[in-house]
Amino acid sequence: MRTVDWRELYASNRAVIERAGLRPGLGPAPLAETTSIVAGRTRRTVVHAPANLEPGIAAPLVCMLHGCTQDAASFAAATRMNEAADRHGFIAVYPQQDRGENAQCCWNWFERRHQARGAGEPASIAAVVRELIGTTSGLTIDPRRVFVAGLSAGGAMAAILAATYPDLFAAVAVHSGLAYGSATGVAGAFKAMARGVGDPGACGRAAHAAMGELARPVPSLVIHGSADRTVAAVNGEQVLAQSMAANRLAAPETCDAELARPAATERGQVRGGHAYEHARWTDRRGALMHEWLTVEGMGHAWSGGAPGASYTDPRGPDASEAIWRFFSQVGVG
């Protein structure tokens, strides 16, 4: 794992980092970069490990998947997830899509070859995470507390990883993304982005089938803006419905969540910003399984992100804090 000098990262991403309010010497601990080759694909990954991690104590890991036109460094700055990692003591990992794989640096969530275990982008991302968990990374990671989150195309890929690698990722957070299997081509992708899918239940069955013999309930958090014109807000509801349906199939004895029957709901307002609604669902044992955070009036942006950064809306509730809070509460199995 190669350490990247903060000044080098600053020079190549100066505008977005300054908009996020960071400066060399005042920002997070130095980042590190890994390069993995999986099935002939090279995958660069930026890693942030807080300086105050206790040696020998296994830390959680959050894998963060950027959206289209973003890269690992700009996504880290935009979401301020590294600062959350410093506050709460987890490792943040940012795999980067190669422009050669997609001209807009989107994860190819809408192609069949990237929707199955052991192939394509899901396999390369899983390999990166497993490599970091291994002893060669120099990091001590708790394999029971490995999570995945993403924005937009990254959110859609996070949903794919939750379905195809439930043995690796303990829980998932999908921000402004789409359900697993909601498209199998470019035309279908634009249709789903605009109107969602016709049958979320079928997507739930598809997600459960993708888990195969590894099927288990995967806790999920969904965040979406009500005014999103890039990925329509209905998609957030469908991601949640899919997750609930897949979990009912995986563990019918404990999982019976229904969208219409949350265990708790609350409304809030960011001072000077957006109103939001937060709902939670538990399983029959009372364990947290699902959360939904819908931000009223927010478009296609990371809620509570850095002002002026890539695809952020600082007027929303802090999505990075919400994601970590959810991950920290769902348990380790």
C-alpha cells in the first residue's frame, strides 16, 4: 500500500478540497493508495485510516462508491466521510472507477456482466476490500464490521454488492441510487432513473436469488432527495422495498418489515436548510434492519456534504453521520 502525500493530493484536487474547507496540514491524516488487479482489471483505491486507531484493535471499514464524473479523492472531500472516520474510529475506503471502463467514471450497475458474484466490477471491489482485510495491508480490520455505501451510480453498485456479497458486507447504505436489477442496459437505465421499476417485488426476489446459498438479511439505509431529477425519488422507495422483500425471503421467521408499517418515524429540519423525514424498521426481535431518510426539496446530491463540492447539498442532514450511525447500530451478526 503506497502512502500518498497530502500535498500531492491537494495539488491534483485543489479546487474541490478548498471548497470542502480543508488545507494541507489541517485536513485528515495522510491517505494511502492501493492498486489491485482482478480478472485483468486494475482498480485504484484511496484508503483513509484515522491516525488515532489503536494498534492491534480491529476497526470497522466503510467502502464508499462515488457517483458519475467523480473520483475517489473528490468523493472523499465532498462527503467528508474521512472526518466522520476520524471522529468514530473506522477506516474509509474509496475504490475508483477507471475512465476506460466508463467514459463518465460511472459504475456500470446497469450491465448484466456487473450484476453477479465473481465477475466484473462487483468482484473487483470485493477483492479490494478482502485485500485490505488481509494482513498485507498493514491495517487491522474487523471482518464482521465491513459495510458498503454509495451515491447515485455508486449507490446502485452498493445495492449490487449487498446482493452478491452478503458474506462480505454486513450492511448497505444507498444514497440517491437504484435497486439491484432495475436495468440491464443503457436504455433501461435511463428509464429506471426517470420512473423507477415496474415491480419492486421482482427486484427483491432477484436480489435474494443473487445471494444464493449465502442468503441472509442485510440491513439497509436509504437516503434520497424528494426533488431529485436525475434519479427519481421513487427509486429510493424501491431500493428499500427490494431490501425488505429480499430479507423476508432470506429469514421469514424474523423479517417481516413492510414499507407502510415503520417502527418509528420522525420529522426534522436543518436550521436554514431542508426538512426531512426519518423512518426505522426493526425485525421481530427488535433489531434495527432498515432506515429511510427522505430530504424534502433536495435534488441529486449528497445530503449535508461540503459546500461547493461535487454533487453536495450542505442544507440537508449529514448523510455521512447518518450512515455511520446506522452501521454502528445494526450489529455484527
